[in-house]
Amino acid sequence: MNKKEIRLMIVDDHKMIRDGIKLMLKSNPEIKLIAEAENGLEAVKYIDNNPKALDVVLMDISMPKLNGIDATKDIKAHHKHINILAITMHLEESYITDMMKAGASGYILKESGKEDLIEAILKVAEGKLYFTSEVSSIIIGNMMNNDSTNHTKSIISDREKEVIKYVAQGISNIEIGEKLNLSARTIESHRRNILQKLDLKNTAEMISYAIKHHWV
């Protein structure tokens, strides 16, 4: 197979959850389970000792010894190449915001199905963002309804705000263009302009910036 396998670590304090995830992923040839841990501290220690072993970490939030938010901060501070996907029961805005600020690239609920989980892992492995529809609704709603007077927000046009809204859902330029009746090339131009106006490097920084400045 020419396509590189995605090397995955599962971090959750409940063995039943870990076993259930492994069962869902067992038949997928694109994803290879490398390690598992029952808390954030175990995960950080494993990664520090095996820095090149993983591509994606599937990270629970509420765990003993070291929670998923602090573990994510530690991992991203020392191993930027590892992408982290939060998997949790928490749908509260504070958890979503804290995980994204910590450096997570995605946020999926434990009640999600097999197809959604696999899609999330594949997207995050590619360096893209992924949010379940419920999480996207919270992010988008807060982004569009926030009336902050921060001057950086005023330099972003209404059209660019719409683009950011759809980018947060993880959809492609072609799909965004179809929704806004614009070409994919125009959407790409809007995205470049947003990054340039805010002096950002990539899409992940765009979403993190929005969170940092309370747009979401």
C-alpha cells in the first residue's frame, strides 16, 4: 500500500472506551494503533520516550494524574508534529476552547459513530481541523454572534467571516464556494487575505486566533 499508515495512540482512563475504539478501528488499514495510555501523564512520558512513533493522539479530557488539556499543552510544546484529536463527553464551550487553545486539531464526541471517528482521525492526520456538527455549531454560533469591538475583528469583512465560519467546519474550498456561489479560487483568495490581514501562517492558526480573541 502506497499510502502511509497513520500511527495512533489512544488516551482514556476507561479501558472499555479504549477497547471500543480499538474495535471500531480494527478493520481500517489506514490506521495503526501504536500505543494506549490511561491518563495524560502516561501519554506524555511515552511520547517523550518515543517522539517519532506517532502521528495522531486520540485524547480524552477528564482523566486522573494529568488531564487531556494539560497533556495536550505539554505534547504540542515539545512535539509539534503530533496532531491531537480530543474525544470526550463534554460539549461545554469552555472545554472546546481550552482544548483548541492547548493545541488540539479536532474535537469529537464519544457518542459519535465509527465513520465520523475515522474521518476525524484521517483529517487531523493531514493537518486539517475536524469538529463534530454539535461542536461546529457552538464555535460558529459564538463566532457570528460575538459583538467584540476589538479592532482586529473590524478588518475582516463580512464575506471573510463567512469563509472562517465554513473553514471551522473543515469543509473544502470547493464546498465553501458552492455554499457562497463563488469559485474555489475565490475562496482560496479570501483565505489568503485573512491569513495576511491577521499575520497568520495556516488554517489552524486562524481558528486558534479566533478563539484567543474571543471570536468563538
